[in-house]
Amino acid sequence: MAQDGPRRVLAAVDRAAWGLGLRPGMSAAEAQSRVAGLVVVEAAPEDDLAGLARLADWCLAYSPLVALDPPLGLWIESAGAAHLHGGEARLLADLCRRLRAGGLAARAAVADTPGAAWAVARLPRAGRIVAPGRQGAVLAELPLWVLRVEAGTVARLHQLGIERVGQLAAQPRAPFRLRFGEGALRRLDQALGHAPEPLAYRAPPETHAVRLAFPEPIGAPETLARVVARLSEALAQDLERRALGGRRFDLVFVRVDGAPQAVSVGTARPSRDPRHLAGLFAERLSLVDPGHGIDEARLAAVRVEPLDARQIAALADDTDPDGMALLVDRLALRLGPGRLFRAAPVESEWPERAVRRVAPLAPATGASWPAGLPRPGRLIDPPEPVVALAAVPDAPPGAFTWRGARRRVVAADGPERVFGEWWRSDAEASAFRDYYRVEDESGARYWLFRDAPAAEGGRWWLHGLGEA
């Protein structure tokens, strides 16, 4: 409940009240006459704004550029940081999932312009991504209110039969401007990307940040690279004094028109190597649009961990423990998150369960594969069925057909019997496999198994290729 001049009105309603026909802006007297025993709570807009600001600070985990859109919205500039989350689609899905897990209903969208994202996010279907350059086609059939045009102007346009964004875009501008003013056309141009829409991005709580301001605007790629190198050196010195290393770094260029350009990079391990940081950002500087020039640059370590000084390797044959981390960071930046992994052993009897993907630099768990049991260089999961012919039951096959090609076996070794894991299911209590390593006439090697004795109708499967 809020005060609107001399009237008391509903500032917001929950889902149950909406279902009863109550709407924001309705007078309190009318609402209470419609619903007997209506429970009303005094609105606290200052507290709501403070809560929205806290949520905006939480969203800094996704991007260094977050702005408030009171009373219910947030802007997140994801262009330079989406790659850290697996792309825009994954970022959007993870953001909505975590908000729902926290008890917040949320709709989100990604588009080239703030206005287009605002409009699409308020459609019934959440999680939409507007393809680059397609905001005009997407907005054309939407109602005028999605442009954030004043309600009075929308009502007047409805009287003239202009109800959709596409109809507004088709109007002659000069007479329209004389009659309705500049507001609706400005919102249209902002949504289509024909006019800028400056946003007041929140300053993140940067405790580890450095900044450079320039007397003249800069924009050349080689100049930006030199700026990044200077910022990286200054930030590395600050982190070294505090015995810290960064895991995520946000670089923000502020253009002369006030529009920020942000780039984010992450590292597999805490780092404060300035050359390494500058190299990572060099891979992403192509995403920066300097416009008419850049007059300020900021670099911040927004996720830090303790990193003590260490002895540099003195001998040529000493292994640098950070060398692999540097390589992982460069490859992850180029290939994307989730593309790099290593195979880690899992204590399991069945081969397809005995390995799992882990992060490249994940610490060892102490588990290992059984010694003395050769395994193929390539495991096929799930195993593929083959047609095999054996001269003697339960012996290695003399030939088998896989993917339409017949292969004659010239050498074989086995069987190696592997039992099912009874604690997983009753079906595995009596299951077993007999594995054979076989070689065909071309020298290619295969790992075959039969899942039951021949007399019981056991079938043959191909589970691996090559030697360990």
C-alpha cells in the first residue's frame, strides 16, 4: 500500500491477489471492497531499492557492469563476460536458476540494446536471446508499452489505432513529433539501437583495483594493449603486497560518450603475473569498441585468494608448477570453459565408470586404476554391439563385424572377467563381462567383451580401440 497524492493505492500485489482481480494502482478502498479481509502491508520503497541494490551487487559475479532499473529490474552488460560462463545461453539459464533457488521469480533476456532486452524479458516466455541485429523484427509485433512509453501517450496512440511497435516505427516522424513529442520516438530509437541509452552502472566494491585516466582519448589496438600492460603491472604489485592472487579480473574502458566497454578473464589458479594477465586480455581486446575514443581504464581483481611468494626455479630442469596453469588459462580463453579437462580415475569395476572428467588442475584424489590391467587408448561409451563368430564357445572370436565391416582376428588375449557392482542394483548382482583384446589382419587392435556365456545367449560388444 502506498500514498499517491490524496489517494491510497496498491503498490504491488501477490499472485493470489492478482487472481482475485486486484492490480497495482487500484485504490485501497476499491480493493478492500472487492476482497473481504484483504491483508495490506505498508510499502517501503527505500527498503525495496536497497534490496535491489544488494541483488545488483550479487550480479557482479556475472559481469562488472550492472545497473539498477527500479523498481523491479536490473541491467547486466554481458558482452565481455559471457564467455566465462559458457556463453550467453548458459549465463542466462544459470542466473535464472539461482534466482529461483533463492525464492525470486525472474524473467531475463539478452539483446543488443537495453530497450530490446527490457521488452523481451517481459514476455511470458523467459530466457529469450535476440540474435544480433534482429531486435527490430522481434519488437515489431509487440505492444507499445514494452518501449517504456508513458501510459498517457500509449492511450492516445491506441485511440488512433497505433498499438504495436511496428506501427509506431512506420509513422512519419515530423508530424508525429509535433503531436506527441519526442519521448516515444526516443524510446523506439533506443530499443532499435539508433540512439544511445546511457546507464548508471554501479561501482563494484573494488578493494583491489587500479585506474588510468588519459588527457587525450585513445583507441588504437596497440595503445590499448600498452594500457593493459601498465594496469596489469600496477595491479600485480598491489596483490603482491597483500600476498594475494586473482582468479577473475575485470577490465573496463570508459569511452568519451560515457559508454563502458568491459572485458573479463578468469584463471585456473590464483595469479598475479602481469605478463600473463596482459596476454589473457590481449586475446579479448578485439571485443572492445573504442567508439570516438577512451578516456579512462580500470582493472580490478574481483575474486582473489591467498598466494604466498614462492622460490623461482633455479635449475634448467626444474619444473615450473605454474607453467601448466598459464597454458590452461590461454587454452580455456580460446576454446571456452568446460572444453578443457583431464581424466581422473574412479574406483569402479566397470571400465566406463572408472573414469570421469575433472578440471585440468584439480588436485589428485589418491585413486588409481588397477596396475597390470591393460586398457585401450580410446574407450567407446556406450559400448557398440558387434556380430562375432567364435570357433569354440566362450573363446575369443575368429572374426567380427562392426559398423558394416568384417574384420578377421589374427591374435587374441583373454578373457578378463569383470563382475557387476551388486550394490548399485539387483540386475548387476549376477552380471559379468568377459573382455578380450584382439588384433585384426591390418594390425588394428580392439577391446571386445561378451556379457554372458554363449550358451546363455551372450552378446558381443566393442568397448575400446587401440592399446593403452
